[in-house]
Amino acid sequence: MEEVKELSLNREEVSVELVPKAVPFESLDEPLQLAIKCIDEKKGLGIVALDLREIASFTEFFVIASGTNQRQVQAIADEIDEQLKKKHKTKAVRVEGYNAAEWVLVDYGDFVVHIFDKDARDYYDLERLWRDAGRVTLPERFG
């Protein structure tokens, strides 16, 4: 939780606590749930899903995860792509960073999957950048 201090018209200091809304995993659309499951199946690390619906207009959710090396980052992106095509006839709008595989971005319109290597995830720190977003409550097995 983040605490924000504001000044009122009377110049008094007032504390306002920002509490991002929690979203249950079960309430997510099936393609988004499947993308998260694919990350877990390919042993992705530190899976986080952020609800951006109230703070962004370009997408509804970010899914953030890490791979331990370039091959794993690519394998996670490949698995998501393959399973969403197969089970939901859904194709990514765009994919960026696949060849370098430090940060692969897979955009499905309603949600964007970010798969990082450890150094890139630490450097870009999307969780901090989007700290006002709600968090999806993921089952304990994902993580």
C-alpha cells in the first residue's frame, strides 16, 4: 500500500491511502487465464498480473514474468502463442523483442504479456511503474 500526503485548502496535511483493487484469477477471461497457465507450465518465475482497466486505455491487463535465460523466455512466449491459437483461435497483435529475448512483449489487445530475463525485469521494474494498478490474486501454484 502506498500512502499519499495531500494539502487541503486549509494547508493541513491529510493522508490518503491508495489501495489497489484485488481481482480474483477465476474472474479473468479464459485466454488470459490460459496465458498465465502457459507461463507456469514453462516454469516462468515471479508471475504477476496487473489490472489496468481503471488507469490505462490501451489494454486491460499486464502479465509480467521472468525466465532464467534467453531460451526459456522464448519458450514461454512460444507456448502462449501456440496454446492461444490452438484453444481460442487468438493471435497476437504484435510481438516485440523475441530475437534478443531480454524482454519479450506479446500483445493480445485486451492483455499484454511481458516476459523478462532477470536483469531486464529488475531494470525496467514494471510493477513499480504501474503500482497504482489492481493486482490479480493468482493461485499459489503460480509464482
